[in-house]
Amino acid sequence: MDQICFQLTGHLNGLIITHVMRLLDALEVTDRDKRLKVARAILYLHHFIQTLFLTCCDTEVDVLHWSRHNVFLLYDMGIFTALLELLSMEIDNNQACSSAVRKPAISLADSTELRVLLSIMYLMVETIRVQTEDERPEWIAAREAFKNELGSPLYNGEPFALLLFTMVTKFCSMNAPHFPMKKVLLLLWKTILFTLGGFEELQELKVRCRERLHLPPLPEDSIKVVRAMRAASPPASAMELIEQQQQQKRGRRSRRPLVKQDSLDTYNERDPFKNDDARDEEEDPEDADSGIEGEVDPLDRDVIIQPPPPPPPLRPPTERVNFPKGLPWAPKVREKDIEHFLETSRNKFIGFTLGSDTETLVGLPRPIHESVKTLKQHKYVSIAEVQIKREEELQQCPLTLGEEEVEETQAEMLYLGMLPNLSQYVIALLKLLLAAAPTSKAKTDSINILADVLPEEMPITVLQSMKLGIDVNRHKEIIVKAISALLLLLLKHFKLNHIYQFEIISQHLVFANCIPLILKFFNQNIMSYISAKNSICVLDFPHCVVHEMPELTAESLEAGDSSQFCWRNLFSCINLLRILNKLTKWKHSRTMMLVVFKSAPILKRALKVKQAMMQLYVLKLLKIQTKYLGRQWRKSNMKTMSAIYQKVRHRLNDDWAYGNDIDARPWDFQAEECALRESIEKFNSRRYDKNKNSDYMPVDNCLQSVLGQRVDLPEDFHYSYEMWLEREVFSQPIQWEGLLQNQ
């Protein structure tokens, strides 16, 4: 059977190559309907082999293997370039755009050809991007070539991603309402992910960049640390605590008072800040199982969203669960923190300061010496600090330091292409995110993101209505997922490439109200959103190819899949939290925006999702604003404060939990943002402005050469030059004394 399949495969490859060459010729016809028919045939080729020979491909693994084989074959035949030309034609099709603008309602039929083209291109990008174990040498070479093509300005003088960004802005400006935005955003996200790299590639780039700048290595691998974290149970609400207290009264009498907030620990973990022996002495056997903290929280009965742990070894019933001691993150200290600490110490003990000198410790007591030593041991210099310092030097000495050598990376080329219309791209993405948010209400003037999901005829049966409802919800979820992942990738890659590239896109996001938009997104029943079941598993690829299609009923649609949470929505929530962290980190004015928009209760509700990574970024956002929330809030949320101590990285002299100096720090949002904007504009002008060194260009002071230069004058100048001389020269008095004084 294997020999027969091998022979059939070789013969079939020759047939497919011949057929693809014919299809390439047919793509160049002028008839739109014929081109659409040919494009559908190419899309079908993605699943061609396994549908003919199901005896050789009867599993989902075989289906995926032959799909990859066909995609690489199509790429070698030059299909992507031909599709790109057709896509450019469809984007510039003014007749289709004007027709869609005049229609009262847009449906799937208005974007048929665009959806077919984008589907083929998405399948090619995603299939070639993903590496598998059965990689062939020619596939590896094709992947690198395709990656360079997508990231280089080979398509109309700009990277492929900019063409998709143009589609997004054109759609949001209501000039092309028939564009299928879900497919455009998915293809844009995967293109950025392919050309720039994902989070693991980012970590490798960061390590290499620190080596190139002669910086110490990273204290830990953040990806591994986050993966090793375990989820914690959420803080209980007031109603749940009252119910627990009533249950205690109905049982036996509890000797512990009612606590304000339940523990964040899923298990009975020891307090790392208490002595183990003292804790054992303080606990009474009755108190351990009768108090509120000893009970299992009702929310703990939910499934923890993390891989299942291995079965615990057998142990006596009375043995407590022991966890490894120590914090997950190494503490960090900035150079500014050491300077501020020494400035305060010198003012206190000596009476004067030495500026930014962090080496001279004369006159300071011994404990200060030990403190400075400890701070320097945990000093961390980021790549951004080096870039900012280098930029300041280039601005101060533009002639002596010479031209900066800018490496032509994929991120650099993308930023250079996005820079002229960066604000339009950011606003368009946030408009789409707002329209797809589950808390947004439909408005008559809002963007219609359902153009590529609504059929021409609305459903008439209950089954059709349920299926359409699932499709609409899934459609919105995919849009949120694509936009959140895209924005996070752009922020992380631009920050690594240069800090001011990151700052300009961050500022555009803040000015476009990204912070309240993300908070609006989380101001919902987050547990319901995480556990949503807006998918039909039997219709997913490759399940639908191998298995027989069962009959869809209203009961089966209502039941959904067997999973208790939706990875797609969880992924989107984590991305949005990470974006919010990046926008507000080390920005006092933006942190105050979190306080003004009352984000603390919204973020606390997000802690109900028992997933370690999501809880980590929620706790980070709570940490930066804790000092501004008041003493009463901190007293009422001590378990959240403990969780921040246990899970979030420590800054050794960060006074985040007390906030003693907040009254002395005014909130001047405009001044901070304007100063940052000025630095960004200087950076862009120095690096990207064509006339950036016009003030320092040599000037010709020779009278003969200046008078000998040819000056282009208007054609009608000789008719009116006498009037010009009279008006501009003869009638103007010459102040000779003033000229002599100016000399």
C-alpha cells in the first residue's frame, strides 16, 4: 500500500504542476468571473490530494502533511506573486468600492473574490511560517526566501504588511466597506508574526542585542518563569464571604472573625513571610478546618486554566503541602534609583549632594555602604536606557559623532514604511477593536465589521439563526484576537529596535483612548467571556475532511464543544493586559489615568480567571497604582497585596505599597507627554528626515560663484521685472548705518 501511495504521489505531483501552470495562465484573463473560478480552483488545491486518495490519507496528520506539501508546491510555482497582483487590482477597484458604499446592506456576496484571494494567501503564510518535525531542506530554504520577500520592500516599494494596513484604513474611512476585515487582520497578524518573529524569537533577539551592547545577560528567561507559575484562586466577593459565613453558622461555630478578602492561593500554601515553627504553634486543629480561610472557596471548584499537574505522591493525610521557597523573579534596580537613594542619604547625613556620582561614599555611615552595595548587585541596565543615552549624545554632537549606522532589520523597514501614516493605522485598529468588543453597543454610525459574515438572505429557521449567532460571535472574537496580538507584537519589536519607535506608537495609542478602551473591554463578566463556546468543532479543519459530517441540530449547537474555556478569548485578554502594562510602565501620568478611570475593581474581577499569566499582568497593573488608591483600599485587599509580593518582580527601593510621597508629585499629563513627544520628533527628524542636516551643510560664500549660478525664473518674469525692481529695490530705502552696526 505504501509503494502504491508513493507511485501515485509522484504521478500526482506532475499532474498538479501542469495544472497549476494552466491556472497561472488563466489568472491573467480580463473576465472577473473566470478569474474567480480559477482562484477557487487554487484554493481547492490546498486539500486536493487527500480528497482523491483517502485510502492513503485517512488521518488528520496525513491531511495536514499533504496540505503543507501542496502549499510549498504552490509557492514554488509563483502563485503568491500572481495573487498579490490580483489583490492590488481589487483594492484599487473604484467601481466595486463605490457600489459597496451606495448599498444599504453589505453581505458575503460583495467580497467573494477578496475572500478567496485572502484565504489562499493566509493559508500559504500560516503553513509556510510554522515549522514541523518533517521539514525538508527545500522547505527550509523556501521559508527563509518567503520571509525575506514579505518583509522587504519588494511589493510596490513597500513591505507586504503595509498593503494590508492600507486596506484597514480604507475600510475604516468608509471608502471600502465591503473589505473582509477578519481575513485582512488575520493575514496582517500572521505576516507580522512571520517576518518579525514571535515571543521566543524576541527573547533571542534581546539576548543577542545585549551581547552586542556589552550589557550583562538577562537574570532569567521570562518565558520560562511565566510558564512555571501556577494559577491562584481569585479573591472572593462580599456576597460569597457572607454566604460562607452563613454556612459556618449553620454548621459549627467558627472561632475566626470574618476576613475582608479570601486567599489568592488555590492550595493551603504557607505564608513565606512567617516562621514555619511559629505558624505550626499558632494553628489549632479545630481552627484549621473551621475558619473561612481553611475552607475551599466556591470559585476553586472551577477548572484551573493551566496544564494538569502530575498526580501527587502518596503521603500521610496530616502532611502539609510544601512549596519551594523564593521569589520567581530576580529583583532589579535602575541607575536612577541608586542616584535618588544616594541623593537622599547625602542630604540627610552630609548636607549636600554630588549629582549623578554613585561611587563616592565618603561621609556616609556603614549601613548606607551596604545598601549601595546591595543595590549595585541587582542593578539592571536595559537596552532602552542605552538607546536613550546614545540618542542624547547624537543630538548634542551631530558633527563629531558622525552618521549613525542603522541596521536594515525587518522591524526597521516596517517602521520606516508605517511612519508617514502611523496615527491612521493605530486609530483604524482601535476602531475595529471597539466595534468587536463584547461590551460595545451597536450604533448607526459605527463600523460594520460583519460584512464578511452576514449572508444575502437572513436566516428563517431556528437552526440557521443559532448558527449565524455563533458565527457572528466567533467573528468578533477572532478580530479581537488578531488586533490584540498585532498591537503587542508591534510594541515589543519596535521597543527592541529602538525605544523611541515604541514610544511613538504608544503615544498614538494613548491619544486614541486605548487605555479606557481596554478597561471597557474588561468591564464585563470576564468568566463568561473566557468560557464562551462560539465554535462548531465538526466544521473545523481538518476534522471535516477526514470524518463524516454529522447532522447539526439546535441541541448540538447549544451544547458547543467539550472544553470549559476558550483559548482564543484567554489569549486576547492576556494580550490586552500586556498592552496596558506597556503603555503605563514608568509613565506617572498614564498610571493616574488608570486611577481616574477606576480600573482597580475592574482588574480585581479579572483575577477570577485562574490562569497564571493573566493573573500576573493583572497584579502588575494593580501594583503600579496601589499607592494612589488610599490606605483603606490597601487594608481591605491585603491578600491581593500579598499576591503582588509573591508573583510580581520587586524593585528594591520602590515604595509602591505605601505611597508616602505621592502628595508632592503633581499630575501634569500634558507636560510629560509633550516632553516625550519632543524627544520622539527629534529622533525621527535626525534619522529619517531627508533634509535633517540642512543647518550644518557648507555655505558658498564666493561672490563670483554665487552670481554665476543659474536661477530659474518664471516665463512671464521678463514682462514685469521692471515693476519688480521698482517695488523691491529702488523704492526700498537702504539703512547704511544699520548695516554697519550689524557688522
